[in-house]
Amino acid sequence: MDIQSIKNRFGIIGNSPALNFALQVAGQVANTDLTVLIAGESGAGKEAFSQIIHALSNRKHNPFIAVNCGAIPEGTIDSELFGHEKGSFTGAVDSRKGYFETVNGGTIFLDEIGEMPLGTQARLLRVLETGEFIRVGSSKVQKTDVRVIAATNKDLLEFTQNGRFREDLYYRLSTVPIRVPSLRDRKEDIPLLFRRFAVDFAEKYKATPIQLDEEAKEVLINYGWPGNIRELKNIAEQMSVLVSDKQVTAQELRRFLPDRDLSNRLPVLAHPGNSGVNGHEFANEREILYKLFFDMKKDVTELKKMFVEILQNPGMAAAQNQALINELKNSKEIMAPAIMPQPAAGSAQPVMLHHDDAIHHHEEVEDSLNIMDMEKDLIMKALKKHKGKRKDAATDLGISERTLYRKLKEYDIKE
């Protein structure tokens, strides 16, 4: 099937070379069972390409399902994709088939594949390589014949370099890559798309189609369209309903366009203080939490050292740290109880800790800074706080119950 036939059949509008090339690749790869990775910005129409590939393939009479990997919680995505056995986790009151089992013989479209957890990525890699999978809570290996089409608006190759995506899975998915061009990369297609949307909405709302004058067309073409086709369609619908004069001018059009244009957005350099440990970006929220703990630990340690210095050499240390002491006394943010008793008003005598008329020297002992130890300690405290109730403890910790169960086994925590 030639490119124009594909456009007519699936309602694809546009004649830009980048769009034509993407459609050509989709048409050529459709009759094979090769895995396809569709890359492009959000709203560019990646799902339409997955439907084109399925409809032109030998699997067209078999099921097709689209799964948004970013919309499924980490604790349930394995169950959604591969199924689970009864009692495999809390709430599994019955056995359930996953998508790879129900869509056997068809096509599964995995949108936002870059949001898939690493554990699920390993399971997916096995399906792609051997066609085998195991339900959650089962030991029985099952076979499936499913074609996988994946899509992403992220740079997966960059994700592989910082450990957020498996490199072997990336190369397995990108057997045939398709790049869907953004709307600002196919400016010649913008007036055609707008006119089509305007006609469709005029029929929907039983109104006269809106038309743009030449100056308005230039404004439409030169706008950055960060939301791509989805944003263009929304603007066309708003104007079809709200404008009174169906001959739209540039001034009228600008009222419907956001103030911020993508072409005016400059890259922002991140401040070194906002980066993660050792200057790297944080991989997940847990690392941010650990960084916060370390900063708090450092602040508390500095405070301890300051007070020990005051006890050992009250005259010099107190003078050096008087400004900090006054700030601490006046701060409303300090919510902890006083670390040491304050001297009576008007007294010039420092507070001394005596033992047999000698100053008792404190030897500070650092707590463990091992991340695993801290995580284990937090889990044990949460379980103790909620009297062993896993669901409540998991909610308090901000993780799923399944993740908590895995951590209990990992750290050999007895309830």
C-alpha cells in the first residue's frame, strides 16, 4: 500500500517529507513481526502509527490493546501485563490473565515505555526474546505470541546511560525505529490540519467553519506548538465555539494562543546546588529523601560540635558562636526541645557538666550512614508504629504494599 492510500484510509493529513518517510517505514514493517519503537513528542500522533502498523499486518483480525505504562502503578504493572495467581498478594482474590495472555496472537502497544520499572523491563525482555512469561505468584512458564510496538517521548538512549532503562531492552525494542515529526517540524501541514479540524467541529456543532486570513495563517504557522497536533486540535475547537466572526484575524487568533511560545523558551542551566549526589540527577524520589536525611544529619552534627566546644572552652567558643546562638534562640523553625539548660538571667557563669570536679568530655559516635540500614530502620519503625499492619505501614512510607513485602524479604525483617 502506497503512502497516499495509507493517508486516505487512516485520515492522515500532511505532505511533509518527515511525515511521509515515517509512514513509508510503518507500511514496510507492518507485514513483519519485528518490534517497533515509535519516538516523538507528546501529542504528535504516535498511537496512530501503532494502529496503522497493526491494521496493515497479518495480525489485523486479532486483538490490539494500548497500554500506558506511565499510568499504571509500579506495584501492579507486572500483574496487569503478565497476570497473577490467587493469593499472590493482598487483594488477589482470584487468578487473573494479563495483557500478554489475553492479546495472544495480536499486538500490544506499550506507550510511555520509558516509565516502565526496571523489574518489569526484565520480564518484558524475556517475552521479546523467548515468548515466555510467568504470572505473578506462579512458577509455571507460559508462552505467548504477541507483537510489541513501543512508544516514548523520552530519550531512551540517555536513560540507558544513567541506569533508568535497560540497554539490552532498548536495542531489542528499537529493531525498527520510527520518528514521528513534531508539528513545528512540519509547518507546511499546519494550515491543512487546522482547516480539517475547523470543518469537523463545524459539522459537530452545526456552525459555519472558521477561516483564517493570511496574517492569521502566518501567526498559526510560526507558533511553536509544544502540544503538537493535540494542542492544535484544542485551539481549533475553542475557536469554532467562541469566535463570533468566522473570518478570524491574527489579533483574534492570538487571544487563543498561550502567552508562552516554545520558540521563546530558552534552556535553563540547573544550579549545582539543585543537582543530585555527586552532581548527578536524582534517579528517583527515594534518593531525594536520603539526601534530605544526610543534610539534616550534617546540621545536627555541626550543632553537637558547637555545644561541645562551648562546654570545653566556654569563653572563646561562646564568643565565636554568639551570633549563631542568638539566631537559634530567636528562630521559630526549631521545634526540638532544648539541648542544654539555659543559665539564669544576669548570670555570667557558663553551664558546666562536672564529674569529680573535672569536665566530662563527650566522645561523639556517628550513626550509620548506610542507605540500606536507614531504609531497613525506617521500615521497622513504620511496622512498629502501625502494629504490623503492612498496608498502613506502606502508605506511611510512601511505597506500595508489594514493594514493602519485597523489602521485608530482602532485609529479612520478621514481623
